[in-house]
Amino acid sequence: MSDLTFNEKFRLEKLLEMGSGYVLDFSNRTFQEFVFDTTGKNIFGDSYNNASGSKANRLRAFWHREPSHLTGRLLSALLEYCKTIKGSSDLLRECEGIALRLLQNSSVQDIEAIAPNAEGKDFEALANSVRKSIENNEPEVGLDRLHAFLVKYIRVLCQKRGIQIHRDKPLHSLFGEYVKNVRKSGLIQSEMTERILKSSISILEAFSQVRNEHSLAHDNPILGYNEALLIFNNVASSVRFIKSVDEGADQITKEDDADHQDIPF
């Protein structure tokens, strides 16, 4: 359930022209497609069949049923579309602030970092299932998929940096070789950052144990909510930083290539 206030709902409904049961200029079909593309939810499913079942009432049901982070994602997309057809306004800017507040209200602050770093439908589906466990406020049921995502993510990074991998190499070993590589490449500026990453090696080894003994990967009692949430936040934060390091390495490579192209022959 999102934590939209009465005044926030009033502003949003005014901007989105929901008073007569509509939402902007959407038809039933285009509204269904828009919501599904943005959130993966079927707005015309029974879960959102509120009162008359109009588009406006279904959107109100979405606000009531879905968590703040997912509501914020849909609102951000709706406001972006609204801007294209109505232009900017003081009311729209107020509503953008509402959407931003909701987006920042996720139980896992860096959950958007859980995204594939290589193409592939399976990888995308895996990342989506991990994020969905947070959107549903069920981190404990997503631990095994988070582990699978992280293994795949780190393998892609190792391949890009020429680090030898094989299926039997555990997650913490892969990450240890990756940390050693980026340190030698000069992509880490402080000793503290290096120490934090090195400490993550033992953390990931423990994560593999959690995956084997306290997740839905096997027939064992799953970890409690608060511990699972702590693991999710730790992993998502690490992935966000690793992504920034990888993007920095890509930028350096592009600059080197550009310099070489300027050399006269």
C-alpha cells in the first residue's frame, strides 16, 4: 500500500483529469498497455476492479494496493506522458515531487541497480523477478534469485575484464578476482573503498550459504524478513557501486580509443 496523502491524491487526480472516470486521454487498451509496460501489472485484472471499474477507479485501486515505490514508478511515467500532451505547469512540478518521494520510499534504496549488464531474455526475467520480490515487500522469497542474478552479473564483469571463469567457481571467488583486477587497473581511488570491497568477498561467501540453507532454492526454512532485507540492501548497494566502476572503465576505454584514432600514420 502506498502512503499517498489525501492532498497528494487530490493534486494527482486533478492533473490526470480523473474526475469523470478517465485518466488523461488513454483508452482502455492504451492504458492497459501503458501500465503493463511500466510496472508489469495488468490494471484491468480483478485486483484493481474498484467501484465502477473505470480507468480512474482502477488507478486509485493501484495506489491503494501497490507499494510506494511501484506507485512512484507508474506516476513518474504518467507525469512524463502528461508533460508531452499538456506541457509543464506548477501543478505538474508538484506532482513530480510526489512521485519522487514515493520512488525514494523503497525498502531497498538501490533496487533499480538490479538490472542486467548484458543482453538476454533470461537475464532480464531474472532481474525482474528479483525486483518484484521487493515490490511485493517479500525480500525473503527473492534471496535465491538475487544470488543467481549476482552470480550472472559478476560473471559478465569478469568476462569483460578477461578473467577466466567456469561454472564451478563460487561467487565469492569470482568477486575476489574482480576486485583484484579493478585495483590493479587503478579504478579504485581510496584504500577504504578497497577494504570495503574486500570485506564483501567474505560477505558473498556467507550469502552463498544463506542461498543454500535459508532460501527457496532448497527445502529449508527461509530467512526472516529483516535479515533478508539487510542482505538485499547490502547487495543492491554493492551492485550500484560496481556498476559505476564498470561504467568508468568503459569511459576510459573509449577515451583511449579516441586518442589512438588521432595518431597520424
